[in-house]
Amino acid sequence: MSKVQRSEQDRREQLFLVRIWWEPSAATSTGAWRGRVEDVTSGARSYFAAMPDLVAFIDEQLNVDNAPGT
């Protein structure tokens, strides 16, 4: 088996759909960015209001039952 064939077999991909929108606030004159991220493979979803929450969700999904060979 060539190195190219081996690397293609070892390669894993994960697809995430991220939606971000501006949500005005009725209580104040400002608003905030909000978002939703979905792991397309598993269907798991999470809403977030800050980038660390988005990154944490993606990190969690990449480590849940996705170890090579599982």
C-alpha cells in the first residue's frame, strides 16, 4: 500500500454547520450575536453566545466515540 493510499484511509472528516444571527434585545437598545452549531454526522446541536462555547462543542464532538478504529 502506498503512502497516498494509507493517508487517505487514515483521514477522517467531520462536518459542522454553524449558523450565526443578530438577536436584538427588547430590554436594552443593544443586542447580541447568537449561534447554533450542528454536528451533521450525529445530529447533535448546541446553541452558543460566545466563541469558547462553539469551540468546546466542536472539541467534544470530535472526541466522542471518534477515536480511530471505533
